[in-house]
Amino acid sequence: MKYPLSPDVKPEFCTTGSFMRLPAERENAKVGLVGMPFDTAASFRVGARFAPQAIRQASMTLFPYHPVHDVYSFDDTNAIDIGDVPVIPHNIHRSYELMEEAVGGLMDRGIIPIGIGGDHSITLASLRAAAKRYGPVAMIHFDSHTDTWDTYYDEKYWHGSPFIRAYEEGLVDPKKVFQIGIRGTLNHPGDVQESKDLGYKVVTAGELEHKGFSVILEQMKIAIGDTPCFLTFDIDFVDPSCAPGTGTLEVGGFSSRETLQMIRSLTEFNYVGFDLVEVLPSYDPTQITSLLAATIIHDFASLVAVKMKRKSLDTMME
């Protein structure tokens, strides 16, 4: 049987519980989806633990072919969905261990993981897994917040701190980290500067709108090159008018169309992992947030498929 099953093969409401009805195992898998239903590190709204199942449900309306990249995102990559990590809701550190084990297990098999969050604290576990195998990685980070705040109520591990912890643990190469779309009110003027002081390149929403994404993309290509790269996407990068189901909304963001254009242009990087975080299904009964999240995950897989297609063509021409 060919996977994923298209909605014209079986109705959208006939789900197996996996993303686009992907199997849990098949030969030569190059992409592996893994749910991370953890939201105990959230500072305001909770409910992102239910995002993996909501995003999988929304994926039922997607078709397998990606017309922009001319690939079958999940079939060309023999993608699988291994289900959810059995996190421990009241224990972030043991949950980190379980998430790192699941992500690392995929990486050890040559499979590029796509994490379905969950609040943004989960990314630290994936970066730990990546750094163990590749050394400090580059990171492309779409968000309205830098997530480099040190503590919250004296707690160092929460969804606003994964990228200061990643810096401290040496998981990322600071000169190859781009934080894109930062906007909103701040506690003090130093909030964004603190991220820059780590060596990260912060691209505010205003700067992005003024320069255009093509300029930022060229900067990323030069800085990152072929370094193993992790792409993390917080759904609140998108304006609340297009993605209301999230935990810490910030107005003045980007439309879903603009967002997809940016993601689809990121074909040149050496990806070792992805995740998509901060979808809160209960705050969006229309399900447009979950549908956008599922579409972005489709795009993530397409970026891997494009890379594989190019490599195959290069091999044929040698």
C-alpha cells in the first residue's frame, strides 16, 4: 500500500490516529514524526499537550503531493509516525529524557525527526539529541519571542528559556542561530539584547518586513552553510488572525500565506531535525491553527524530499 493515504482513497474522517495515516514503521524511512504532548512548562495558557492529536486530525484533509516543490513529501521520504512520547506531565526533566531518547533513536537510524509539540520547552530535548550526534548545530527559529529568558519565578526550565539553556549546554553554534519574527511588548529594553549578547542573530518582525525574507535567507545561507541545522517553529510567529489557537498571542504577525512562502524557500540547508510547537487546540474551535500546523509539517517533509531529490539527480549526473 502506498502512504500516506490520500483523502480520495479513504474519507478524511477515517483516521488511524497518525499523521496523514502514516504507518509506524517501513523500510528506508528518512522522516519520522513524533508527538511531544507536553505543556507543563507553559507560563500562561495550557493545552498544548493535546496538539499532536489535533494536528494529526487536521492532516487528514491534506493531499500527498507538494505542488510547489514537485515532490511527494511523505512518500518520497518513506515517512513514518511513531506516535507520542509517553511524557510525565509533572516532571519536565524525566520528560526531557524520554523525548531525547525518542528523537535520538530516530537520528541513530538516519531518520530526520519532526517533533509535534507541545510547548516550546520540548525543543531543548531535541537539541540535546542532535548535539550528541552532530555537535553544536545551527538553528533557524521562527517565533514572536526569543525564548532566552533566564528564569520565571526562579525556575530555569520553562517554555521561555530553552534557547538560553541550549547556549549554556553548548548545543548550538551561536553564530549560526537565527531568531526570526520577534515582536511584541517586553519586560525591559534588554530582553532582545540578551539574545543578541549570546551571539544569536535576532530578526524582528519590523526588520523582516522592511528588508524582506530574501535578504534574511541569503544571510542564513552564508552563516549556516552546510552545518547540521535544526528548524523550530512556534505557531505564534503567525498573526493571531490566522492562528488563534496558541498560548501567548502577539498581534502584528505574518499571514499564513506569507509564512508558507518563507518556509518553502528554505531548501538549501542540511536539516537534522524539525519541530512545531505551541498549538493549543481548545482555543481554536475552527481548527485553522491545527490545519496550518499540519501544512507546515507537510512543508518540513517536503524540504527533506527536495534535498533527497537533488542528491539523487547529482548522483545520476556523475
